Amino acid sequence: MKREAGLLMALVMVLALLSATAQLIVAQDQQSKSGPALPPGILGPQLIAWSQLQRLQPVQLPRAARQKESTAQAFTGTIVEDGSSYVLKVSTNSAYQLAEQETAKKYSGKQVRISGILDASGESLHIISIELVS
């Protein structure tokens, strides 16, 4: 009888230990799913799990950026001062008024490559990027 009582007591202890272990595993699993509390405004793992379910979609540029991208042209020439303004002289008889005068001033007298957009009249050039020609 003592032996049966001892075995029964051991079985109860093993079951209690297993139950406590199971509760810890479940609690830990729930905590890992919810993650730590994040301050408001911070995106957490919920977004990552959600975004993995989404299909990839191309990002649309804002309309103005798409227009600039589609109408940008490359120009090579020398920036020269013409009266009180700066122009890009691309040949002996062809020059474009530069819309961004402060940017142009930095490159005065230098040969440059400009990515830009011509206005509707085709005379004024809006600079998107500018680099020195080696």
C-alpha cells in the first residue's frame, strides 16, 4: 500500500510538473506572438506578418516626378554669364536660359552635363541634376 501511495504521489507530481511546463510554454508562445509592447506610432511585427500576405505592387511616383522623369533630357555645354543671368551654351549659336540661377552660378565658366526639362517655349532649362564634365 505504501508503495502504491508513493507511486501515486510521484505520478501526481509528474502531472503537476507537466501541467506547469505546458502553461509556461503556452504563455511564452502567446507572448512571442504579440511581441513586446511598442510605443504608439511604431510599427511592429503585425505589419510584417500582414505585408507578407500581400502581393508586390510597383510603387507609383507622384505625377510631377513621373512628368520630370519622362521629359528629362541630357544637355552638355558650358555655363556662361549672359548679362545678368546664366545660360548653358551648347554650341556657338545655341544656348538655353537656366531657370535655377543660383545653381548655375556655382558652375560658371565650367563645362557641365545637365539633366533637365525644357519649358514649353524650348528656351528655358530647368535643372534636375548637374555634373562637371571631365
